[in-house]
Amino acid sequence: MEFLTKKLPTLNDIVVFGSTCTVHVDTRNKSLGERGKAAIITGKSDQTKGYKVHIPRDKVVVVKKHVQNIEILTDEQNGQLKSHLEKIDRQEETLTDSQRNVQAQAGGKK
């Protein structure tokens, strides 16, 4: 991701899967109607800007842009995730280096 945008990606907007949130309800036709529904975050939408949310009362999963009370990672959790991802990157680099060595050795034996 960094090579595309020329800057480090931020993990601040990662939402917690399964956390509760409030989804805005359009009240144009009902002035005394409810303005929000309880929902559960199931992820971010790939096609549009918004969150995939499950509304248990309606038994549907929808993509909504107007979502409030979203639980995001704390700074501590963000740091833990970042260090874990860096560890995985280092392991993959080590594997790639060892694969190159094996291929070079196999190429020399032919």
C-alpha cells in the first residue's frame, strides 16, 4: 500500500468487527419517527464509502454511510496490530530470501 500512495497507511480507521453502532434512519416522511436504529458492524464496503451493518430488528445487512458510535481500535490495540503486521512482513521477507537461495542452489546444480 505504501508504494502506491507514497505514505504509510494508518490503522486508525479500522473498526472492531461485531461492535454495536447506531445507523441513521431517514425521517423525511415521519417527523415523530425514530432517528436511529441499533446495528452491528460487519465491515467496510468495498464498492462504496460506508459500513456494512447488520440491523437485527429488520434482519438485514445493508451498507450505510451515516453510522455513529463506532468502536475503533485504541492506541494500544493499534500499536499491537502494527507490531504484529511488521513481524509478519519480516517473516515473509525471510521466507522470500530463503526461497531465492533454494532456487539459486537448484539452478546451479542443473
